[in-house]
Amino acid sequence: MSLGDLKPTRAGTWRLLALLAGALTLLAAGCGSSADPPKGLTNAGPGLQTTQPPWKPEYAHLQQRAREMGLPPVGKETFHIHAMLHIYVNGLLSPVPALIGIEVSKRRETSLHTHDSTGIIHMETNHRFPFTLGDFFAVWGVKLGPAQLGGLTGLGGDHLHFYLDGKPLANPAAHVMHNGESIVIGYGPDNSFPHTPSTFLLYEVEHGLGGLGCSPVHKGKGGKSCQIPKPTPAEKSASKA
């Protein structure tokens, strides 16, 4: 049927309008597909921050989030691996704070944590477990999705970019981390931050060098455990308050 077959009647006019509307809908769907939000996992839990960086470790709801995620407890550490995370915002390195997942004042430690501000993520438990990047940010207390990190939103262009060992990473919250990986998150133009920053500190912690200490291997021997640091007098007082 062609447009010429439609008679200029009220019914024909409505049929013509319906055909045109359908065609425009299909055209809009085809042209708008690239603007659709990316599909993927967004981490969840109470207390997740959706503000602008930097983000402090969120402890008030940490234990609840850990339970909801089903994180295994810290044990004999027969499974002990590391990954490294760099976050850049408009070309500047944004800190990954120390003691994510470790509440010193209450002597609490999750099996997914940081000990210092190097960006090294520690995964330590008594059996192999598929820790994800979304789990890590949930332990930190920061919202992570396919196009969101805290209060940073949007994917590509001048917005969020995710990289794994120098290659684009889709659906970052669902990514299961493996030993020795380098994860980079950049916000801003794609050329404003390095996609493969140095991982020398990761090498050092893996080999028990440079004072970073806790590692699964040290001169061919079993590595020492990453222990919770002793609380300071101020932290002890705060925990009793």
C-alpha cells in the first residue's frame, strides 16, 4: 500500500497519521539507542555515598553491607590477593583512602579492604571468593554503577571511563577482581588521565618489599598477615563514647 492509495477521508487521514507516527517512532528509536543508559550492575546497601569525591570510608553501615554482600570473614588467609585502583577526576588523582573496610576503633576488619592510601586493594580470606569491584566500593561506602561513581555520573565523553589493564571495562561493578590487576577510573576527557599508571607498588606488596609488608609471598615463604593496626588513645576514647 502506498500513500497514494489513501483516500482523503477522515478515516484515511487518521490512517496516514498513524503510519507517519509509527515511522517516526522507529526512526527515533534507532537514532536514540546510543543515548540509552548503559546496562549493568549497580551496587547497593545502606550508607552508600552519592556525593562528589573525595570519599571517606563509611563505617556506620559497614557491617550491615558486608552481611548483605555475603562477604566471607577474615580467616587463615589461604586466599590472599591484591589489585590496584587509581581514580582520576579532571586529570587529578583522587585518593583511595587507607583503612577502607577496617574500623580500627572497634577492631573490625572485612576481608576486602585497604591498609594505606596506595590504592592497593587487599582480598584476604580462608577460601577463594569472587570479590567484585562493586563489592569494594560497597565496603568503601560509595555508589558504583555502569555510569556512576558517587556523585560522578555519565559515561564516555567528558564523563566516566573505566579501564582494566589498559583496556575498556564495561559493567565495572560486576567485575570479579583477580590478582595483579590494574583498575583505572577516570572522570573527564579520556586523554586527561593515564590508562596504564605505574603498578610498581603492587609489585612491592606482592613480594613483601618497600615496607608494604603484608603479602602472600615473601622470599619464597608464606606471607605475614595484614593485621588491624592498634587503635590510638583518641580512637579508644571515641569507641567508648
